[in-house]
Amino acid sequence: MTDQAVDADAVRVSGEGQFLGRTRELKELRADIERAGLDTLAGRKAPRARVLLIAGRPGSGRTALAEELVRTVADRYGDGVLRVRLSEPDGTPVPVGNAARELLTALEVRAPAGAAEDDLTAVLREALADRRALVLLDDAVSAEQVDALLPDTPECLVVAVSKGPLTGIADVRPCTLGGLDTKSALELLSRHTGSVRITVDPRSAEGLVEECQGHPAALRLAGGWLAARPKAAVADLAKQLHAESDEASPLGRVFTFVHASLPAAAARTLRLLSLAPAGLLDPHTASALAGCSVADARSALDDFVALGLLHTVDSPLPQYEVPGCLYPLLKSLADTQDRPAELRLARARMLERTVRLLQSSRAITETDSPDAREKLQGMPRSVRFPSPRAAEDWLRVRRPALLAAARLAVADGELDTLARRLMAQLVRAMVAHFGMQAAAPDLYVLHGLVLDVAERRALPREKAAALLNLADLDARTGRTREALARYRAALDAGREANDPYATGRAMESVGGAHLELGDYDRAADWFGRALAQRLARGERAEAARLYGRIAAAHTCAGHYGEAVRNWRAALAGHRRDGDVASHARALSELARVQEYAGRPEESLRTCQEAVEWARRAEDVRLLAALQMRLADTLDRLGDPAAAQLHRGAAERLLGEELSQEDPGFQQAEDAKHAADACEIRSTSAED
């Protein structure tokens, strides 16, 4: 995001990027950066960043002026430029928490998934506290939005763009934009039409500028229309626009005229672009909306760019954006000229295409799966990716539009089946390409949307799954009490759905939350309930694992006899199941408990047995840990020479393994960490 400009209202010409006009405004804004604020005049250090406000109607060139200002002063801010847009194309304010997370992502600062808005803004202020950065807040809707995102340091500068004044932010003088001056407006027209058509009939050109009231977006549309019709006279266009004077705004008049002059098929495609999530398009989205080939869609999008109806987005892939000033006009035309059923069908086609692309992007990562390869080959060539890297690039570039598609599909309520499929595939694709940890903030949003649909449609099984996923993310970010409440709700939903997997998973997770909160007796009780269900279903491997979790809870509670009994039950289960690695880890934990219980000789024998099983399992990390435990036990038993030998063996094993991946030690992570968490307490009690 630090490299992308939001250019919805630019006074720039595609392909040239030269800024036109606004010399006086730019000079005033630059001078305002140096102007002493009220705090400085009062002899106090400014507590927050200086805010420059650029106000104007959509399409007035307000963003272009902001970008030009940023370009000219960016070298003063060594920590870079951050950009975020604070409203959706339809004018809906972007939640402050979402905006803060986008800025944190640009700063490469990770915030916990599901964090509250206040927490995110606090992390943002902390991240900017020792930086000198320039922050562009585009399309701000309210002063509250801007105020929440202001850095608490005068070393930063904030440039805000909005429709009007932002009452409530201290020491801000808005730079209000009107139309372009005549000279700049004529130059903007000539960039599209060529200078000859302007100079041969300067009066008509000035008349056209007057009809457009110097409005940059209107002038771009007029220039694009003339460029597409080399034989059309500037005077004719000015007259026709004058005849459309019943329209409320010059932009509305020009847009209505340009739309009416398009062929019927192109006009229909243009209107359907108002359905694009977040106003962001690629050829696939346009193809699905219009029901045409991808090549035809790409050609139509490029034609719309030439007419000034779309902007290209700076991206490694073909990406387009509906200008914010045109979105309400497009939507109004779609609502009045297209039947609701046709709009619903276009939206369904778009969602279905997106689902297919997400399936393809995930399938190409599963190169070792014959089923995935066969499924990929069965997909149309147009939705297949040439490589996993290409799929990841597409997913990364389209991420804002994909998340917006999920939000809009859920809010719509008429296509819940497609919405559920979309969210399921989006979750899988993000995990496949970005990993669980990196994708966690987006997954939290998606699971919340799944929960909304499940509650609306009374789908208890999906409700349980969504609650479990949300609770897992809460638990990973330290919100254990919130996780516990969601696990209990998931248990109720699982019981309602008569889903044994969800109920068993929820009971075990409730136990895990109690374990994390230090309520060890309740943890053991809930693990026992989950164990009873696993035993009733004959799930021996899961039952053995749960015996281990019960043992870990009893260990933390200091009930060493119960812990030993349950670890022995876990050992029996792993032995029957032939799970050598789990058997070795269970012996390791049993040795730990025996040591806590003050039986070092028994612990030594168990640990030696565990070493043999770890060798059979070829678990190097566990083998090294066991060697260290043997060394500690031997020290306690008064044999330092033998202890030193085992420490040396452990160090050699770890040295060999240092650059390799963990072969599987994390499988027993929960039980291991639970025991580690209470090791100091248990040892202290023993002493």
C-alpha cells in the first residue's frame, strides 16, 4: 500500500501523469506545513501530527492535489508515505479498525487478529511514535475517523481528503477546491483531443469548459468522448451538453451523455461494473458480470479507461477501478435501467467465477495430490494459473476485492449459498498461500461473516464451526475468556446439530481454555467429557491424546498420582495404536511427572526407556530434550560425570538439527506447554 496511489479524483491524464493547475492551492498547502500551530504560538510542543485538509466534491481533483503535495514533500519524511481510503465506493465509512490495520500492514507491524478498534489505533500510534512518516487519509467521511488515526507525534504529517470541513480537529484550515482555471481546463481537454481541435475553435472549447464548470472529471469524460470521435466538433458537444442542463451537476450531464452514446452492449457492461466489490475490477470480474469472454472484457475495460470511465490501478496484474465520483451515477443507472433479476444473475456469475478462481489458486499448491491435479486439469483453461507464484500474486493483488466480495455477499442475503462457498474457498486459499498466522486477521473477519450467515439461516453445524474457528483465533491472541465463551456457544450449537465432531472438539477446547486460565480441575473435567465421547466412538488415537491432556491438567494441579495414571493410560493407547513417536513423548512426560513427585529413580528409568523409543521414532529434538532431562536427573542423584555425558550428547544432537525443520515435536505441543507452564510452580512447591 505504501507504493500505491488512490487516484479516484485525479487531475491527471492517463499515460502522462502530469499534474495540471492548482498552483496556488499547492503553494498554500506547502506553506501551511511550516505555519506555526496554536500550541507553538502558546509556547507548547505540538502533541500530535499536523493535519492538512483538502476539501472538494468527488471528481474535483482533490486526491490528485493531495498526491502532488505528497510527491513534492515526501523526501522530508524518511519513514515513507502511508495511504488508506476511509470510505467505500458507495460512501459507506470504512471502520476505523480496518483502516488502522491497513496502515499497520503497510508498516509491517502485526496486530492480533480480532483486536478491538481502540487496541488497533493504540498499536498504530505506538508504531508511529518514533517515525517521521506522511499519512494520506483519502475520502474521509468524518472528523472522528481522522482523529482516531492521527499519530501522537509532530514529526508526522497527515494529509486528509474529504468532501467538506472536518469539524472537531483542532488547528486545521481546509483547502477547498472548485473548478480548474480555464487555461488548465483547456490543457486537460487538449491532452485527450489534441491541441489542434482546441486551437481551431477556442470559443467552443471555452464554452465546453464552462458547461463542465471546470470540473476535472467532467472534462476528462468530455475529452475521452471527443478523442473517440475524431470527426466530432467541440462546438457540437458543448451544444448537446447545454441542452442537458436539467442535470444537477456538470459531471452528471457529461456522464449521462457519454453513457447514452455507447453501444447498448458496452453501456450494459459499464452499468454492471457498479457491482464490482470495492469498485475494483480485473478482466475475470468484468467477464463474469457481463457474461462475455475474458479477452472481450479486457478490451471493454481498456476502452472505458480511454473514455475516462475507469482508472487503471498500479499493479503487476491488469487491475481497474471505478472512480469514486462515477460510482453513484453508475449504480443509479443500473438500478433504473436493468432488471433486479438480471443484476442478481450478474452478481451470481461474478461470485461463481471468484469461487472457481479460488479453487484453482489453492489446487495448484497441492502438487503432491493426484486428486488436486486431476481437479485442476478439469477446470477451464481461463481460470487456471500457470504456477503457484502466479496464483499467490493474484490472491495478494485481489485481496481487498475478495474480502469486499465476501462482505457484500453476506450483506445482500439473497445468495447465501454462494457466499458460504466463497468464504470457504477464500479461507482455504489464504491459508495455503499466506499461512495461518499471516492470514489470521482476514480469517477472523471471514469466520465472523460465516457466523452471520449461519445464524441468519439457522445452520447450527456451520455456526458451531464458525464459533470454533473464531475461538481458536481468540485463544491464540491471548483473549482466553472470550475464547471460552465462544467454545461454550459452539458446544451448544454442536449439540443442536447433533454433530459429534463439533461437540467433542468444543468440549476439549473448553478444557484447554480452563487450563490456560489456571482452573486445572475444570480443565481435567472437560477433557474427561471429551474422552468419554471419543471412547464411545472407538477413536483410540484421539482417546490416547486426551489421556495426555488430562494428565497435563493434573500435573499443573499437583495431582501427580492422577497424572501418572493418565499418562500410563495414554501409553497403553499409543502402544496399541502403534504410534512410536507419541509413545516416546508420553514416556517423556511421565518421567517429568515422576520427577515432580519426588521419585527421581523412577523418573530416570522412565526417561531411559523414553530415549529408546525416541531413537525408534527418529525424533531428534525429543531425543536431545530427553538427554538433557537425564542429565538433570543424574545431577540430582549425585552423578555429575554421567550427567555431563548426556549433556554433551544433547548438544551434538541439537547442533546437527539446528538448520533442519522440526520433524513432528509440535504434535504434543499442548500437553508439553501445559506441563512447562507449571514446572516452576511444581518445583518451588517441592523445594
